[in-house]
Amino acid sequence: MISSRIRFSPMLALMAFFLTVFTAQAVTPPTPLVNARAYVMMDYNTGHIIASSNADESHGPASLVKMMTSYIVGRELERGTISLDDTVTVSRNAWARNFPGSSLMFIEVGREVQVEDLNRGIIIASGNDACVAMAEHIAGTEDGFVNLMNAYARELGMTNTTFSNSHGLTSEGQTTTARDMAILARALVRDVPGQHALYSEREFTYNGIRQYNRNSLLWDRSLNVDGLKTGYTQESGYHLVTTAVDGDTRLITVVLGTNSETVRAAESKKLLNYGFRYYETVKAYAAGEKLASQRIWGGSTDEIELGTANDVVVTLPRGQRQNVRANFVLDQSLDAPLPAGETVGTVNLTLNGEDIASFPLVTLSSVERGGFFKRIMDSIKKSFSDE
């Protein structure tokens, strides 16, 4: 027999004390106070809202409207209905003189301008005139383009947003929310990456006029910000939608109704720093990874492996991956034959006893019908089973 004796050590006791203290301090602090009328912080990869205040409160969107305008430009470019080489003749409606005192690309009536320039004029210079020119090029009239904007808003799930022009100057009935702008920002990054890339450009020169991107966080070396859009009207205040990356985590922040350009940047940075410091995007389970084996009746084998068809990606407080638990619920009896990839239930993920996500549970392999005798025996066994 081998025995061992553990002697008391003051050093070990001290180490245990510090370990206990460290573990106790590994908590996620509350969201810092954000000086804005409304805000949202979203994990781009999962769509999870990490923090928010007044997320569904209505606000005038100001130039954040241009995110939808440029989103549609990107979709039309991908469809091939327009190209960057197209030339657009500037109409009287799009003339810069129609928008005195506002942000402009400074295009002139009757002038031919390429789509590539107008696109940058919308995204970087925030040109109201460029928006009208592109709207007319795509839909014939700005009113027709607005109909397209609202159709895309419904498609994306922006349930509390209505557009009434292509540029964002105050207009009756034009309204949005912080949540809806986060949804739009996520779609822009996901669906039209070529457009998203332009949002990180710091300046644009057209007709000898150099203009700088108003998103000051593009110059902040402490964050990897690569978009997205500023907005301001006297009625709405100062807005900013940002997106930034740290490792595998991309965050989107929306702040609406701040008091100045400086405040909107500072509050956005505050949210991004908090999000990256205390949260992470984690692949909890890989596509095709076995989560469970389950009895299958009347098959060539007695068990079938179950898992998920896609990677299971979740937003977690940092350091909590090991505390995620998975359980599954079947929504049908498992009877052969069953093909691979068949949805048979739901995987529920919990963290410290709280539900955090749900995903379809699928079969990871196919199971053919068993022989006649096997099916008879399984039928008898099943009649005595609780499954």
C-alpha cells in the first residue's frame, strides 16, 4: 500500500488565498455610463446585443441614412445592374446648390460623374448631392429609391425604421432606432464587403476639393476601427455607428443623440473598450462535432451521432468558455432510415444555469433500415422504452 501525507505549507495557503481572490474578481462589471440618448453594442458574428439603452426609441437618423443608400449601391453593384464605370449625368435635383449648408460632394448640374466617385462621395464625404444622383441612377427617381430603401429595411428586420429620402436631412416620417442601425451595420459588413472597405478610407478628393472622413475614430491607434458612419442634424444631435475588430471578435456600436462630435467619438470608444475587454466571440462547438449519441430504432446500427451542421458561435464574458453547457431536446422519435443532416431537435446552450443560445440539432451520419429481424426486435424493445 502506498500512502502519502500532505504537510501544511504557509506558502501554499497564501497561494490558495490569492487564487480565491483572483477567481472572485473574474467577474464582468456593468456597462459604463454612456452619455447618449440611445445606444447599442452588438457582437457582429452572433448578432448578440451586449449592452443597450433605449435601443428601440425613435430618433431622426440624420446621415446614418446614407448607410442604407450605400448598402443598396453595393447590392446593385453585386447584381451587375450598375457598374463603377457608369457615368451619371447630374440632374437639377442632385445639384449641390439644393443643399446649402449641408455635407456635399460638390457636383454640378449637367456634369457627368462616375459611379465610383459618387460612391466615395456618399461614404467618405457624406455628400447629400451624391446620394440623390445615385438614387436617380438606380431607381429613376429619388422617390422610387426610397421605396427600395424601405423594402430592404423590412427584409433586414429593421422593424422601427422608415426612410423618406436618400441622404438623411430632416424629413417628416423619417425615423430609426439604435437597434435598427446596428442591424443595418451588420448587414453592410456581411453582405457588401466592398462597400464596407470604403468606410475605412480617411479622405476623398473630387474636383480639386479634399474632404476628410468625419469618423475621427479611424485615426485612433488604440482601436482597429474600420467604419462606419457619422450623422448630425440640429433636431437629432450627433450620431455615430462604428465597427472595430480585435482578434476573432468584431463589435458594432451605435450611439444616438450626443451633444458633440467629441462626445459621440468618446462614448463609442468607451463602449468598444468595454466590449473588447470583457467579452469575446467563441466557437463553442465545431460543425460536425459529436455532441451526443442517441438510440435509433429499426436501423442497421443501434445509435446515431448528433451534432450541429454549422459552427456554434456565441458571445461570452471572457474566461467563461469552460462553463458553457449543452443539452438537447428531440422533437421526434429517431426511426431509420435517417439521412445525414436531418434536423431532429434543438441544442440549448447554458452559462451558469442561464440560457444563452439555441441551435438546430442534426444527424451527423446516415443510418439505413436494418434487416427484417432487427426491425421486429427493435419494435418490441421500443414498446417497452420511454423514448
